[in-house]
Amino acid sequence: MLNNIASRKISIIIIVIIFLISTTVIAFFAWILNQKTFYAGIKVENIVLSGIDKLKAREKIQDEINKNFIGKKLTLKHGDKEWNIDLNEISYSFLVDNAIENAYRIGREGNFISRLMTVYRLRKNHVNIPLVAQFDRSKLRSVLEGIKNEIDQKEVNASAIFKNGKITFNEEVIGKNVDVDKNLDLIENILLEKNFSPIELIVDDIYPRVRYNDISVINKVISSFSTSFNPQKVDRSYNIKLACDRIDNTILLPGDTFSMDKALGPRTISNGYRNAPVIIKGKFLEGVGGGVCQVTTTLYVAVLKSKLEVVERRPHSMPLGYVDPGQDATISEGYIDFKFKNNKEYPILISAQVSGSNIIIRIVGIEEEVPQTVKLKSVVVKQLPPEKEIVIFDENVPIGEVVVEKAAVTGQKVVVYRETYDKNNRLVEREKISEDTYQPVRGVIRVNPANSHAVN
């Protein structure tokens, strides 16, 4: 009986002890879990926060930020240029509060047991919450656009100048282009990694189409042609000189097509041209740019003699005095063009000069392996007489006199051939180039009515 009572007392004591221990342990664990400070093993940006509250943590983190980042600059480089941008200019900062909240939540989520397990593991497996950086992307874009204005450079083609029989070359300029979006992404990735090493900007090289190495082979006049004009016609002479200047030293790479209309630009007063006679439907009338057709014709013959490929050409409405029939080319802005293609395997240069009363156009390329001479021959296959002139009776015309208002012009059908001769002057090729018809022009005269019997 006594043994049973003793056993029950011992059991009760053991139960009480277990209860007290359990209560103490639970209270201890509850105390741990209810702490208002960071658990041991928690860091933000490798800054130990164990045992301190949020306010102290913020102060500690801010002190480290001030020590490590205040005074830092974003350094951008290109070549020998360098730009140092204060971080304040782009509102660079860190999401400190977010990091503190993320760190503080560790060990405070889940049930009682899972939280205790997390707190226990933290003592061995520390957790580091990185500081997330941020900046104003629009401000960085503005900085980059300013730098772009300093770096960007328009590419410039290599060029050549033919003068006094000699060619001088100017090398190309390689353009520069800063792609703002591409650099913005590059810098953003580096800044968000909190890396402040100098950043080499991405700058694209823009290579021009015409390069020195491609055109430096030009060394020989392969064809030339000259026509003469009356320098006393000042405005027409001015237009001729201007047109020559517009096409002078133009370079065509293999396969390029030249447009005379495009090269001359708008034939307007504002574009430098003057009023001078032009041929319109067989009549000479005042028009802006008169004279450019003679430059076009001179170029056309030089092109034919160099055996470049004619793409587009139209003859005038009547034969001209400065070139054989069938060897002319007219032009009318936006309507009629003269085009040719560089069908050579090498680049060519157009040289257009005015010397005294002569237009001299040369096609400059490289010396052909087999020297040849090219001649053009115009053959009139048919004459087209005009109708009888129109008579206008005018009492202001003195009796016995005839005033020619428009001279009659005989029309022609003309075939042009291109003949090629070898160095021994032997004909090696004969090609039909064109077949043109110039319509006859009916004359107009004025006479006094008293002379009517003389013109019937």
C-alpha cells in the first residue's frame, strides 16, 4: 500500500517537473519568437543586423551606404573622352526600407514549429538580403543624349577632285553613332550591380559608302567630249557653269546609276538658276535653267564614248547647233531625265568644267588593258521638209519686208552608230546606238497686207 502511494507521488512529481520544464521551454521559445529585433544570422548587404531593431538597422545600413557610396560617380568613356556623372544627377539610391522589411520577415512567417526551425537554421546558415539599387531612367537618358550630341558624327564619303589633269583624293570620314537605348540597358545592368568601374560606351562605327581604297584606283581619262557656247549670253552661261559645278567630281561605284535630273536639283531661282532660253515644242522660250540641256548633251556623248550603259535618254524636238544630230539629250525637271549606269568593274568620276566658251566633260576611270578609240557617227537616213510657212499679215511690217517670226526647220531621221577602233586604227566593232526623228518645224513669217500677192 505504501509502495503504491510512493509511486503515485513520484509520478506526480515527475509530471509536475515535466510540466514546469515544458512551460519554461515554451515560454523561452515564445520569448525568442516575440523579439522585436532581427534574429541572429540575418544580414543586409553583408551588414550584421542581429539583435537590433528596425530603426537601429536603418541607421547602420545608411552609415554603410554613406561610407561606401557617397562621392561615387558614374564614369562613362569613349576613346580619350571621359564623362563623370554625379549619382545625384540620376537620382541613384537604394531601397533600404524594402531590404529591412524583407530581412525582418525572416523567421516570422509560418507556424510555431517552422518559425523555430528557421531561427535555429539561421545560426548556422546566415541569410544576406542584398540592397536593391534604383535610379531615374529618364534622367540617365537625358545624360546619354547630351553625350550622344558630343560623340555622334556624320559619315563622309571619300572623294576625288580632277583638276589640270591630276587627281587628288580625300579619305572618307567614319561616322559615329551612340545608340542611347543600347547604352541605357548596358549602364542600367552595371549600376544595379552597384559596380562603379568606368563604363566604355557602345559607339557604332558608320562606314560611308564610298571608301578611299575603292576609288584610289581612278587614274585615267577614258573619254571626253566638248561643246561650245556663246559666253555673251550671260544668264545661259551662268546656268551652264552652275550645272557643271553640280555634277563635277561625281563618283559612281560599279553598278551605280547616275540621274542628271537629281544631280541638277530643282531648276528654280531659289536653287541658283537663272532665266534663259529653253526649247519647248520646237520654240525657244524663256525658262529657268536654260543651258542645262547643253551640259546634259555633252555628258551624254562622253558617256557614249566611254561605253557606259545608257539607261534613259530622250532627244530634243529639233537638231542642235552644238552637236551632231542624234547625239543630243534633253532634260525636263521631274519629267524627262538622262540616266546612265556604271557598268564597269571599277569606279568612275565625272569631270565637268567650263573653259572659256567650252564645256568639257571627261569620264575618268582606269586605263583599259587593250587601248581602243571610240567614235560616234550620225547618219541622216531621211529629210523631212516642213510645210509651207504660216503667213501673218501685219500692217506694222514695212511694205516689201518679211519678218521671220519662226524659222522653218527641216526634220530628219537620224541613226547614230558607235565605232570602236583598235590601236592600229582598225574597226573592231560597230553598234547602232539610237534612231531618232526630229519633226520638221513649220515657219512663221509676218508681212504687210500690201505684199499678199508676193506670198501666195
